[in-house]
Amino acid sequence: MSALSELVILKLGGSVITDKGADDGVVREAELLRIAREVSEYRGKLIVVHGAGSFGHTYAKKYGLDRQFDPEGGIVTHKSVKKLSTAVVDALNRFGEGRGGEGPRAVAVHPMGCMVCKNGRIESMYLDNLRLMLENGLVPVLHGDVVMDSELGGCILSGDQIVTYLAKTLKASRLGLGSAADGVLGMDGKAVHEITPGTFEEFSHYIGASENTDVTGGMLGKVRELLELCKTSCITSHIFNAGKADYVHRFLEGEAIGTSICPDKGN
Ligand code: IP8
């Protein structure tokens, strides 16, 4: 098991915890509870970030927020992802309560209230609250959100960008993206074991750009964020299938499952 001082960051994809094909936000309750149970077994320092799924993406698309900021659309979309955040926090705390005070004590941290972007990229974030939460046994839960942007007025911020920013800034030891696929799928439909900055070109043309109503780039967007992280901070990330029973637990316990995005050997 990981040492308590090590920080693990886990992203739960919107396609896993919501019905992404739905026109309005629909939580996949059974999946969320199963994942919350798996997370509750982990005792180390943990940040959970979740995607927006059919909550945020539906409204972001409706109001064209990926093209231009719109205050009304921003509020509607933010309200919608906050609703999903409450569902995630409640599910995690439900399992925390039964473990004699040892289970996760999750608390929502909404990016809209503590992050600012510039041209869609995170420029600053208030982090003292996160550090204190981690030191005091809380599990901060963040999510893809609408945030204010010093150039654009406001923008859509993907959880994929949030996890890499936090991993780099807080020096996480492990980062996992629990998606609805087994990892980055190769030509044979099976998960590619490893992608490095040097081998990315081989795979880039058949990595899916986006699925359903996703306004933030799908699998290709994730891989790009994670490659950037391993180039700048040498942190290895794992994209794995959080829709499969026990995979979240296995990732948290240190197994390299799915596709690893890691630095080139010799770097
Ligand atoms: O699902 C998108 O976050 P993601 C955020 O993590 C919104 O890419 C509001 C659509």
C-alpha cells in the first residue's frame, strides 16, 4: 500500500458515472456506488476529480460555451456540474461513514470558485484549502467546470486539465484516469500498454477525438494532457477502465493497469 504521505489523484470519467448519451444529467447510480466502495478501501491521501458527463457537456454544447462565453449558459452549466459533484461526494461519504471514521470524508471544491484560466489554460488556483484538507484527512472532490478566463471572459475547463495541473503542482505520486474504455485502444481494439512522447505519433491517428456530446476532446485530449505532464514533470499516468469491477481499487493499490503514459526510457 502507498505511504500516507504520497498523493494519488483519481479522475472518474463522465462516461462512467453518468449516462453520457442522455439529453440531461443522469447519474449511473449503481456504478457510482460501486466505485465509491472501491475508493473507500484506500487509506492514503487522495484527490478525486470527475468529468461532467451528461451534466455539463449537454449545457456547454447547448450554449456554445466551447466557442464563446455566455454568462447565462455558464451559470446553467456550472449549476449542473455542481449537482453531479454533490452526487459523487454523497456516494463517497456514504462508504466513509461505515468505517469507524477511517473511510473517505469527501468535500466538494468547485473550480469556478478557486481557479482562473487564460485562453482556456489554468493560470492560477487557490491551493491552501486543498493542502489543509489533505493534511487533515479530507478527500477533495473537484470536477470539470466553467471557470472565469482573463482573455475569454469564461471557458470550459476539463477535469483532464485539472488533474494534470494538480499532479504537477502538488507533486502527486500517481495519477489515474478511470475511463469507459480499457485504455488507449490500438488497431486490434486492445489497450496499448504504453505511450511515450516518442511513440505518440504511431498512435495519434487512431485515438478517438471525442464521443457523444463531449466538448473537451475525448481520449485524444486526455493523452495530450498526460504526455505534457510526463514531459514536464516525469509523472507516469494510467488510463484504465473504471467501468470494470475492482479496477479503481487495483489502480489505487498501485497496479499499472490499462495504458501507461510515461516518459521515454533514458529520460
Ligand atoms: O468532462 C468538462 O469536463 P470534462 C466540463 O472533465 C464541462 O472534460 C462543464 C463541460
